[in-house]
Amino acid sequence: MSEGKRRVFSREFKLSAVKRLLAGESVASLSRELGVQAGYFYRWCGHFRRGGVEALRPACRPRKGLGVLDIEPGKDLATARRRIAELERKVGQQQVELDFFRQALRQVGEARRPRAGSGVATSTRSSRR
């Protein structure tokens, strides 16, 4: 196969391979026989277990459930609004924490600076003894 060219596997091909794997055939022997990398079989089996035949989508087609038109009016909107409010509260709390730590850092920095010119002892002891 030339580089840059992807193989496209039909849903029927994927389903056939998954059924053979679930029947007990080894991934290695099936991979050699069909000329398909073993990783694909694991991926297809995972999709099949999670969503059945419909989850074995043909290549280059968008997954169901990700489109804007698939949103159920009312239910998903209310859920999204709750999630947005939750995230806004979290951002607000993080901003309060940032302000607190900035102020604390500023106070520590001021406490460590010498008050009167060079040669004057700082307010904190040196770590060297």
C-alpha cells in the first residue's frame, strides 16, 4: 500500500472480523490473514462492545451524537446551563485564591527587602549558617 493512502473498511468487514474474534480466533492470525494491523481489531471490538453494530461506523463519517442538530431541546440546554454555572463558580473561586496568593507573595517579598539601604540586615535570617 502506498504511503498517505488509508484503507477504508466497511461496517460489514469490521463486523465480520469482530465476530471471528469473539468466537475465539486469535488477533495475530486474523491480522495476518486479512492484512490489517492488530490495533484496529482491538479498537473495533471496543466500539462494538460499547455501542453494538452502529458503533462500527464506516471510515470518514462523523460520529452520531456530536452534531448540533442532535441536541434534545430543553433537557440538554438545562444541563449545559447548570454545567456553565458550575464552571463559572469554579473560575470565581480560583480567582479569589489567586488574589489571596498574589497578596501573600507580595507581603513576603516586602518583608524580605532591606528597609534602609545596603548593609542593613534583612528582616529574615539567611539560610546559610
